[in-house]
Amino acid sequence: NMFDAIKKAGGYTENAYPFGGIYESREAREVYEMAAEELYQDFLDNLIEMSQADLTQEVPVSEDSLELTEELKETEITGRVIADFLNEDQENPILVKDGDMIIIPEVTSQVYVYGEVASEGAALFSSNSDVINYIERKGGLKNTADKKSIYILHPNGESQRYRSKRSIFERSPKSEIRIYPGSIIFVPRALDESAPRRLAAQAYVSILGNLGIALASLSAISDD
């Protein structure tokens, strides 16, 4: 199983961050690739439908929607399966198969903020900071930001959508979403109705998942 493979590799080092561990399944990747293709086709169908909605009126398709569609197409699909690398005594441990991959990154003190913020990049983790604190520490939101939705990818692969009741500047309770070292906060660009929020959310989760693996991979080889 997964833990047997880790033991054969020498076990966790002192600097390991098991909570941010990644298990990539070859079988899962094949399924996700099919789902991504369907999502991309949904985007195309929706854009075509919007452009032909009423030929008597101009129904422009925004460049932002087109860019998101293209970005989704170019995003490398991963086969990440959410796995618990902290609890070895599991009733149904993951069975590793040929072609699968396990990445254990180095422990980090950073939280990553990307998207429509003044200054993208890492911010030092603080247990007293919430989503908005980190955004403010990176210079705040741009005028182009979607102030109603923020996406968070946690080190263990779980993703959440931050929602405020009225405005992004009115904080939800801090306990609503916990930020961990290694979490990625992504503020998308505001889109018009040519990209339904459901499709956009699926695209952002896919794009974020790929970014999370890229950062973990860099961390895992940082000592080489």
C-alpha cells in the first residue's frame, strides 16, 4: 500500500510535510482527462450558444471567457487522489499500482496568493490570518477581481470556495475556512455571463490542482 511504498523509500525525513503529500494515480488521470475534455466542450458549446443567442442584438463573448477556455485546454491534467498521509492505521489504505506517483514536499511556512491581486506570490503563514488578511498583505484586490468568489486549494488537495454574504470586504467568520501552510489562495478575474459560474468553478479547481502539484514538486526537490 501507500505507506509500504513510503517506508521502502526510507520513510519521511525531518523536513517532510505529509499533510501536503500527493498521490497521483494513473487510472484516475485517465478519468480526469475525459472529464476535462467534457468540461472544455461544455465551455465551447456555451460560448457558441451565447454568441448565437440573439442575432438581432450584439451578445459579445468576453476575452476573459475565451482566455479561461484556452487556459483550461492547456492545463495539464493530474491524477491526484486525495489521500491521508498522516494516519497509517486506515481501514482502506490506498493500493499503489505501477505508474502511480507519490510526492512528499518539504514543510513550508508560506501561503501562496495568485490571481487578481496587486502582488502575486508567497506570504508568510500566520495562524491569526484569514483569507482576506493574506489578500490584503499582497496589496489587496484589483478592480478586475471577482469579489464574490475566491478559491482555496489546501496542501492535502481539498479545495474550497470562499463566499462572503455581501461583499468580499465583509469577513465571514474566521472559522469558516482555515488556511494552512502551503495553502493556495486564488482570486479569479470577474467574468460576464458568457461563462456560467458552475463551469468557471470547475475550471479554476482544475487549474489550481495543477498549480498545487507544481509547487509541491518544486518543494520536494528543493534539496537536490
